[in-house]
Amino acid sequence: MDEMEAAYLEAADGDARDALRRALGDALQEMATLSGQVSRGFVRASRPADLARKLGPERRAREAARHG
């Protein structure tokens, strides 16, 4: 995490508020990208392995909660 913090501070010329804005902006963009991949019960994946990677842990957690 320290490397990311240093990179944002450097990009913001040492201005902590600007660095925070940049980090939050990047996080929001990442969330928007991920949100576009999952919607209404469908998951977009180019290969079955990608689909399993995205759904595996969530599905196991849901099933454990339902049966536990």
C-alpha cells in the first residue's frame, strides 16, 4: 500500500487532498468497471475459468449461509 500512496502523492505534487481525490477517482472507475461485468444475476466472462473464478467463492458462501 505504501507504494500506491507514494505514487498518488507524487502525481499530486505532494498535495494530500489531491492525492486522495485521485485515489478515490481511480477506485470509483474500478467499481464502475466491475459493476458493468455483473448485473441482474448474469456475470460476463470470456472463458469458463473466468466465470468459475468470479462465482466460486460467492456461490460457496451463499450455499454455506443457506445450509448452515
